[in-house]
Amino acid sequence: MAQHRGAGGIIVVGGGIGGLATALACARDGRRVRVLEQADEFCEIGAGLQLAPNATRPLRQWGLLDQVVNAGVLPKRLVFRDALTGRELTHLDVGAAFQHRYGAPYVVLHRSDLLDILVAACRQQGVELAIGGLGPGGPQPEPMGGPLLVGGAFQDDQGTALIGDDADSCRTVDGVMGAPPHAR
Ligand SMILES: Cc1cc2nc3c(=O)[nH]c(=O)nc-3n(C[C@H](O)[C@H](O)[C@H](O)COP(=O)(O)OP(=O)(O)OC[C@H]3O[C@@H](n4cnc5c(N)ncnc54)[C@H](O)[C@@H]3O)c2cc1C
């Protein structure tokens, strides 16, 4: 596990794929990180996820690409068809030449498999994972010696950071900026 640097920590609000990946990157940089997930467990609803090289490159850098490839498949070609007739409209080769050109593979896997891999990697890297975080009626998280969310307002007293990855709900952004994005 990396040595933590700096006095304060980073709070990531939202433990989806985005939040966990962000937390992992920060922790690998030596930061103390806490992820607050409103749900009672880390889980992904949905089916498959296509990961292009811009996603698989960081996964490789974090030492997770082998696990991801083992959990998924490496398609050779993506075919786009007319939904009514089935006629091929176009295709995209994503095999060896594609991988060579972009320096990383194109992988398709189940969302929950990627989430499980990220949760395990975060734990291994010392990320604190808190469930039942800031959701409606959920317990107020303890401050980590740095940023603190109080009733939706953000106070930063130690130069640390709060990262909102709560996706569509955007409560973190609302709390910090004082208004929903569409109202600004
Ligand atoms: C149909 C569809 C297909 C897609 N296919 C692909 C694809 O093939 N490849 C690809 O790269 N992308 C794809 N995407 C996009 C991708 O799914 C999203 O970009 C990604 O899942 C977003 O991750 P996230 O962690 O930011 O948000 P989310 O997965 O929405 O996670 C947000 C998390 O924050 C938590 N949360 C919310 N509010 C709070 C709060 N106040 N306090 C604490 N926690 C909170 C939620 O419970 C949730 O766990 C697709 C999207 C859709 C809709």
C-alpha cells in the first residue's frame, strides 16, 4: 500500500465505475481517499460495457487489465446493422491492428465484473469505502480532517478535495456551487 502524502484526504462522492476509478488513481498517487456511496453496497445495474483503449490504457497502468480481459471478451469486429433488415451498415475492426495502433485492446465485459475489480483494487490500495453515505436519510459522514459536507454545503478548511462522481444526481456539484448545473 502506498504511503499517504499530505495532511488531508480526498472524498469521492459516488462509488460507481467513475468514482472508484478516480479514487484508485488518487490513492495510487499517495492520497488518502474515502469513497462515499449512498447505496448499501457497491453494485452496478445494467449489462455490458464496451471499453475502448482510452479506458483500457489506465486499467493496464493500474495492473488490472489482465483481470478485465479474463472477465470479458476481446471482440475482433464491431458490426452495425439496420435494426429492421439486419443489413450491415458498417463495421469497425478492433482486432490486432486496432490494438497495435491504439496501444491497448478493445474489451467488452459485464459492468458488475469491472466494478468488482475496481472495488478490490481500491481496498488493496487502502481506499476507505463507506456505504450508506450521503443518500437521503443516510448517516452524515465523519469529516476526514479535511473537506466536510454539512447539510449540502461544502467547507474546505485544509486544502483537500471533494470529488463529486454521483453522476446524474449531481448533489455534490449542487452543494458546492449552490445551484444545479441546469440553473447556472
Ligand atoms: C445505456 C448505456 C450504455 C452505456 N454504454 C457504455 C459503454 O459501452 N462504454 C462506456 O464506456 N460507457 C458506457 N456508458 C456510460 C457509462 O455507463 C457511464 O459513463 C458510467 O457508468 C458513469 O459512471 P459513474 O460512476 O460516473 O456514474 P454511476 O455509475 O451513475 O455511479 C454514480 C454512483 O453515485 C452514487 N450516488 C449518487 N448520489 C449520491 C450521493 N448523494 N451520495 C453518495 N453516493 C451517491 C450512486 O448510487 C452510484 O453508485 C453507457 C451508459 C448508458 C446509459
